[in-house]
Amino acid sequence: MKESLRKEMFKKICVRDGDKILDVGCGDGTLLVELTQWRDAQGYGTDPSEDVIQKASEAHPDLHLQTGYSDFLNFDDNMFRIITVCDNFHTFKNPEKFIEEAARVLKPGGRLYIAEAAMPEPVRILANIPSMLIPSKKNKYHSTYEILDYFKKAGLTKFRVYKKKQLLMVSAKKPPVE
């Protein structure tokens, strides 16, 4: 599933020369490499696993990778034109805080992209039962409407929802400064 989501994100995201791109939950850095390989763009990534970041840094020394969590993005305000999350949003402990942080580090006019598995509502509800019953299970699959509500609360606008078979990509833009 992750590979299919990554391929769709690569097709849909327009990277420009000079862009700074942040991938939250970057894993091995594959999406960042794909997004930056054809443009003069800088790739930044954060992932909670030190081992994964170390291996990714060795494999892709041109990327700026660091250990970190989604609810505290250790970057300057208004730094990135593009922020991506590929098949990881359901693992975030505090998704609303992540979107607030993403809005903070997005440049005005920048866009946040979240790609997840698209599930019919009954399947999504069933997939969330373990997280309700077992305290150690923190994964929660969010509905499109929940994600859009998080975007609104963070002050993001110009929402886009793209669905293709079992793939869902939701994005929002940080409004330009007036």
C-alpha cells in the first residue's frame, strides 16, 4: 500500500526549483528522493526511529534527515513549500497537533499532503476498535471529514481530496499573507 501511495503522491505533487520539502515519517527517504531528483529542491525528513534515520542518512547524504516526532517539528516557521505524510498519519499520537505544527512550518502558499489507505466507513470503524480497547494500540484511521476539520482548525484552506481505488490523498494550503 505504501508504495502505491508514494507513487500517487509523486504524480500529484508539483515540485519547483528551490523548494524545501518535508516528509514526516520519512522512513528510508524514498519519497523525498523521488520528489527532489528532477528539481533543484531540498529534501528534509523526520522519523521517530533513530535506526531508520541513520540508515537513510547513509543511503541519501544529500537529504536533511533527523529523528523527531510529528507533534513537534524542529524547524523554523514558514520554512517549507511542501509537507508530505505517506501512510503514517494513522500512527500519529496527536494528529491535530501535527497539523498545527505543519501549518506553522509551511510557507504561506505552501501545501500539506496526507496520503492514507482509503477505507469504506464500516472497515475504518472496525480498524479503529483495537485502539479503543487496548491502551498500547494508538493507531487511529481518520475519516476524510476529520482530516478536513483538523485542517480548518489549523487555519489551512483550499482543500483537495483525491481518491483512487484504495488510495486517499487529502491536501490543504496555508493562506498567503495579506
